[in-house]
Amino acid sequence: MTSVGGTEMVDWKLAVATATRLVRPGPEVSRDEAREVVAELRRHAEASEGHVRGFTRMGLRDGEGAAAVDTPVLVVDRAGWVKANVAGFRAVLGPLLEKMQGRRAGLPGGAVLGAVGGKVTGVELGMLLSFLASRVLGQYETFAPVTRDLPGSPGGGGRLLLVAPNIVQVERELDVDPHDFRLWVCLHEETHRTQFTAVPWLRDHIEGEIQTFLAETDVDPATLLERVREAAQSLTGGRPPQEGRSIVELVQTPAQREVLTRLTAVMSLLEGHADYVMDGVGPQVVPSVAEIREKFQKRRASGAGRLDAALRKLLGLDAKLRQYRDGERFVRSVVDEVGMEGFNRVWTSPNTLPTKAEIAKPADWVARVHGRTDG
């Protein structure tokens, strides 16, 4: 990332180093146990592809689904997750940071940014990543630039990350069968990989929406970095996060709210679909799926204490929790009404994606796309 006035907006290397240093250690496992966990997750990820595609009927015709071969599955530790996400942030946020750099010299906030500098920003971003790195079980990286340490799809199609220490930690906390839980997690994440490899236009559509959102950003760099600093300082007890609004909500313009409404609907669909699929496949291949789902839902809803809840609100993670619930309800209602093949018309084009209002009222989507109404 080019610098302005000799100072980078974000010192990405320092962000990685800070997060790696601050992230909490994972659960204690022996070397042999760690190898077994990694090997089992890889086996489950491979098996999950067939389970998911068979259940969803996605990518089963005309040679579809071959693209999945080009999207690697990586079993990583918390530091590996940090490195992967910093690489993704750097790629996606590049245009926005360049825009902000160009404005810095002429803005009142320019002097503040000069004092803060890329290194301080890198430290604060690293603090946020260290918080998140111990909570993510798996992630399909839609925008995954290939790095020396992290292979990706040759065509830029993404990669699937499974964070082994976090999976082990949660399965122990929930006191569930570890082999069942690992497969259950893989089913969810494999559904995301299937969504993007079986629907070629989906990645470009979401990227376009994100870039439109970023292009509409009309906030001075000092304000944006103040939001990051506010979240980071709340981690160390410096001050409580502002109540009621997330970082995303604090920097929105009216045009961005329109984009965010569309993105919220898409993300609700994707997350809800993944939850629906892993529970649909689960009874066939995960004997203790009912127990896992019940315990996991309680954990997801309760969070891990007051500070965790405050940070989730500030970072917008509460909205993600609603996406799981609302999206799963939408998928289940549509499949009950028109069957799996009827639901799969959602993947036809951007025009057949549900709106945010349709996520809440699935019958309206059925009426629009299928020309059917209740009764």
C-alpha cells in the first residue's frame, strides 16, 4: 500500500505481529492429538462436500462443482487465521485506504492521522483481530489473495479455513462428541464453499456491492480510525464501547445504508442456508446433532460475558447472529413451500436473491420468483 507523507494508513505487518502476540493460547493438546485433529478435520471437509452437494442439489449437473477443486481447505491455528484475514482486508480495503490517503493532507484530521500513524493503527487493528481469532471456528474466504504462507484458488475463487484450536476448545466447553462436532462444523463451512463454487456470479456480485459501499464512504480518516481505536481500547479496559451502534453503523452514509440493506439480505441467506444444510444433513451423518445444536445455540446466544457482548455490538457481530436465525427461517419456509429445487432458484441471478423484507416474509419471495401465493 503506497504511503502519503511517508506514513502508511495501516502497518499491516505490525497488525499481524500484534494479533499473534496478544491472541490467547489455544487449549492444551499433545502433538499427537493435534495431528489427529488436523487429519480428521481434513477428512471431514472432504466428506462434507459430497454430503452438502447431495442435500442441496447444487453443482451436480453439467460438470458444475469442478471449481471446488481449486478452492483449498486449510486447517490453521489462530495466527494462521489472523494472517489470512489481514491479507483479505488489505485487498478489499485497498481502494478505500487509497482514497483516504489522498484526502489526508487537506483535511483537518490530517494532523491527527500524522500523529497516530500507521504503526498505532496497526497495533489497534491487531488488538481487534486477536479478540476475533479465538472465536471463529471456520471461514470461507471469498476474497483470498494468495500469499507465500497461504495458498488460494488460482482463479481467485477463495479458500476454506478451519481453525483447529477453536474447534477443540468449543467442543470441550460444550462437552459434546468431538468427532460429531468437527463434522458438524465442516458441514456448515462446506456449505459456504458450495455456495460460491456452484454459483459463479455470486462472488463478483458481493464484491461489487462491497466496493460500492466503500466508494460511498464519506467519513474523514480520523473519524474512522477513532472507531477502530474505541473498539481496541475497550479490550484493555481503557473505556467502554459506545452503546447501541456498531462501527459500520457509525460511518454509514444514506447511499451506504441502501447497499448495506442488500448485503444484509444476502448474508442472511448465506448464513441461514448453511445452518439449514448442516442441520438437514446432520441426522444422517452426525448422530448427536440434536444435542450439538441445542448446546451451540445457547452458547451463540449468551456470548462469553459482558465485555464480549459489548464488543459484539460494537463490531456488528450481533447483526450476524440475527442473520443466522432470520436466514435459516427464510430457507426453511421456502423449502417447505416449493421444495429444494424451487428454493435453488434463488441462485439464478442477483435479481432472484431475496430482499431484506423478503427474508422476513418468505412468502413474498415465493410470490415474486415463482408467481405463487399462500392458498
